Amino acid sequence: MATNILMPALSPTMTEGTLARWLKKEGDSIKAGDVIAEIETDKATMEVEAVDEGVLGRILVGDGTAGVKVNDPIAVLVEAGEEVPAAGAAPAKPSAPSPDVAKPEATTPASVAAPVPAPQRNGHDANQRVFASPLARRMAKQAGIDLSRLTGSGPNGRIVRADIEAASKGGVPAAAPQAAPATAAVPEAAPAAKPAAPVLTAPHRLVPHSTMRKVIARRLTEAKQTVPHFYVSMDITLDALLKLRAELNAKSAKDGPAAFKLSVNDLLIKAAAITLRRIPRVNAAWTDDGVALFDDVDISVAVSIPDGLITPIIRRADQKGLAAISTEMKDLGARAKAGKLKPEEFQGGGFSISNMGMYGVSEFAAIINPPQAAILAVAAGEQRPVVRDGQLAIATVMTCTLSVDHRVVDGALGAEWLAEFRRVVEDPLSLML
């Protein structure tokens, strides 16, 4: 039976993408797990694996097509010897609601693995949605099999045709009929009207939004509208940290091929990680049920790329040495600019750092990266007059601003964290412990 291959959602923020190129051509046989295409998402270019087997009967979306919506058909998968439909396969949904087809499944690709959200080994995700191919769903419906009672054997635990065939032979209990709702459905509220588009009268050149730029605009607008930001700023002296950095780099230069070169940002990542371990209540996120305190110190680091911004993550930064952080950050930064990061390398994190010191910025406040509760904005280190022991002196000073989600971090806690961060930076030997 012909099945549509749909555009997958390869990241939590993806609503559309660019089909960069097909790695299979029409007429090729496909097995579950085969890489069939490359898709440019809002964050990176990723390979897409098939979850059903068959023959690639027809390609509906060609190489280089941009703006392909998630769940739009991109190709047709048929069985060997089956005639290919002229305009794609029929929709894989029954005309009336079915007890074993959950409504959220409308966003799950038919024949392409969707790693976000990742299903568990029993074919369900954390919200108990069932992940199954359209063919498996149809077969289960015809056989009266309850998909929620099956364990998938496909990629990431997805339920495929072989699981339904095995269940038919093994006698899995049929799905129970769904009870009729007790009350009439409440009609949905009309969507809020969008603000009128600005009228541009001056001569201009229109640059179309990239997928990444659209996502950045949407997420940052949501962050400022829904997260109550609170800001704490502090001046921090850098001279001791710069001295330690110079000494470590000079010593490393003697190691030849094994040499490393630390940046100021590498040391600040480590300092933030140590501070988060000492004051763990900032390493947190808001949920409706409570404040989630993260076990690991995973720091997202903002990296500027041609289309916008991406935040690769240094996992367990508090447990890594400076050389390891430096090497990992250089690798993540290079692959971020090339669009080659894996989803797990930029999704998640419990705290963010945005450093614009290299641009000479004297002070700024960053927007929180939800669901994280805090982000540290790092400005440039510059020579400033300071008073020491009643005497005027010159020191290298940077201004750091901590933006926090006031639902999670109160003002006093934010100030406590930033004061501890200053102590670590101004006494950098603690970074070596």
C-alpha cells in the first residue's frame, strides 16, 4: 500500500525546512534505518532515516526546495511491484476519529524518523503518545489491535508493520472502544488578530527571512512576553584571570602538537560552571508543577552564525578541565558555523552565556533562552580607573549582567550568584581545583 513520506520535525522549534538533497532516487529499495535525504532545519543540516521499508516510488519535493512545512508529503513509498499513485498516496488518516489514533499524532512524520520528541523503547514518548508508521496504524485498526500495548522494533522504538504482524499472530488484546464525551465540545476561541504589517515608504530591498531567523524571532518574542525578566549587573576585575590565562597558554605552547590556547570565554565558562555547582538553585527551569533543578551543569554558549544564533552546549562543564572545555568549544563553534551540529549538541542546557566582549560592547542584557532560568551577558574587559585601599589605580574591568526568570530566581538569589561568580573570576586559581 502506498504511503506518503512526510517532512519530519527534526527539532522542537522546527515548523518548516529546506530539503537539501535526496540520497535515494526513484525506484531505489529502502530499508528501515536507511539514510534517504538531508534536510536543513532551523539549526543545522541533518540526515533523515526511513522507518518503513519499500520502494521510493515518487519524489514530490525536489532537491533544494525551501519552506517545506513539517508533515507535508515529500515522497511516496510503495511496496515492490505496486503501482505508484499519480499525485501521492492517500492521506493515512481515517475519515472518522479512531480510538487508537491519538490526536497529537497529526504532527508525526509517516515514513521518516522524527527524533524530537524521542520515543521511548516501548514506542511512546514522555507524554504517552504512540509512535507508529501510517501503515502500522492502518493494519492495527483493521486487526483491532491496541497500539499502546505494543513495543516497537523500529528506529527509536517506533511501531512498524512487522510489530503488527507479530501481534496478530501472538494475540495482543484489542483496543477498547472510546467512551463518548459527557459534554458537548467547547468551540475554540477565535485567534487573536495579528498586528498590521508596517507600511514601508522609503526605498528598500527585501531580504526573505531564513527558517532560523523566523524561529529566533518567534522564540525571543515569546520569551520576552511570557518570562518575567529580572536583571542584575556587576563590574568584575579581570587582571588575575588574564594573568593565569597567559601563564597557562605559555606553558601549553611548549607541548608542541598537544598545545592548546585558552580564550577568556573558556575560563568564564568554567567559572560559571563552578558558580552553578555552588549555587544550584540558578541551574533550574520553571514548570507548572514546580521548579526543576538540573542535576548536571550543562552550559549553552551563544555562537553567532551567518543566519542568526545557535547555542551549542558544554555538558557537565563543572567536571571538565580548562583544556577540555577549550578543545570542545572550538569544535562545537566550528561545526555550528558549518551547520553540522547534531540536535543533542544544541538542544537542552540549563544555563546560557552570551559573550560580546570581542566587539567592544561595554554592557548589555541578554534575553533568557527558555526553559532555562538564567543567561549571563559578558561585555568587554577594558581599562578603567578603580579605587584600591583609598588610592586610584587602573584595572581591567568587565561588566556582566545576569538575566533571570523571576518566577525561579529572586533578586537576592541572582545577586548572590553574580557575587559568587565575581569571587571565582577574581580568584581564578579555584578554576584549577
